[in-house]
Amino acid sequence: MKISRLVTALTAVSMVGGCAVAKVGSPGNTDPRAGGPIPTTARSSSTAPLLPPRPRELNISDVNPCTDVLTSDQLHQLAYDLGYQSSPIAGKSDINGGPTCTYGSMSPFDQPSRKIGSVIGVSTSEGAEAWLTDPHRKAAADLHRLATVAGFPALVLPHPDVADFCAVVVDVHDGQYLQISSTPDGGAKDTKPDLYCSEAQRVSGIVLQNLMARR
């Protein structure tokens, strides 16, 4: 599947039932909302933190998800297209306005395609807790599980309706988060989200390690 078709597939997921998980941008992470304009994020009435503490503050406000997050060697290991046949596709979130980048998995000359793709997004206009407090994202919040990615608290968000889609939101800084969404890119589709959740967590870990080493 060409990377342009992955963009189309990810964008289409955002329209399924009006409640996709994490639509971070036009190539997209999908959003579990019922449509309409983006509301102001609801705030929890509790003073208790919604997420565990971070090991450090990691400011990602100047991160370009197409150029700053994965090395050429890592892209080859993931069998994502850069370095093979096409570059990743830049986009912009229609939820938080942050930059996104879509990475597909075509068939490299020296190894088979993994038939999976990911969208990496950077949010600097809302914090990760928005995925738990925004009532329009309740469908995703109800399915979330807590995880740790490179020491940072994260939310693993399977799609409430579509089995072959999963997003991971990593809390890196006040008012900032990193988001990776993974879905099939050609070939047979898995009928459970586990593969895509694992991919999103794997990519999140690689990206965070790279960013921490430079900041």
C-alpha cells in the first residue's frame, strides 16, 4: 500500500461512528468525539493528579515529527518508508493544531513490508489529561490503560469501534504530549488492537529516547 493510501485510511478512521481515537492531524490520529467543533477541555474537579509524575520535563514545542524523532537506521528497522521509496507526510492536527507526520510501510527492496504504519503527533496546546477529562473523548477514556514509556506516564487508547487501530499519548510536559497512532498499511488486518498498541508503544519509546538524548 502506498503511503498516500495510509493517509486516506487513517483519515477515514476519524469518521467511523464519529468517535475515533486521536485524530492528531490531517493524516491523522483519530478522535473519540461525536463531531462538532472542538470544545474547551473540561477540568477535573479533583485536585488529585490524573497521571503519575514524570521523571523530568521534556519540552517538545520545537519538535518536527517528520525530521526530529526517528533516525535513518531506526526507520529502516521499523521498515517505514523514509530511506526506501517515499518520505513521510507532514500534516496538522485538527484537534490541537500541532504538527503530525505519517509514516507508512511499503515493500523495501531488501526486506518485506511490515504492513503497518504510524502517525507521530506533537501537542503543545493541551496536556495528556485532556484525554481523560474531555467529555467528548469519553469513549476513548473508558478504554484507556495506563502505561510507562521511557519512564514517562502514558495512556494506551484502543479505538472504541475499530479493532485495528490504537493510539498512545505520552505525558511529557505541562500542556504538552507526544502521540503515536498505529494502524494497518496494506495486507491482512489484525482483528485485535494489541499489535497496533504494541507498535505505538514501541515507536513512542524510540522517539522519547531520541528526544531525551538531545535535551
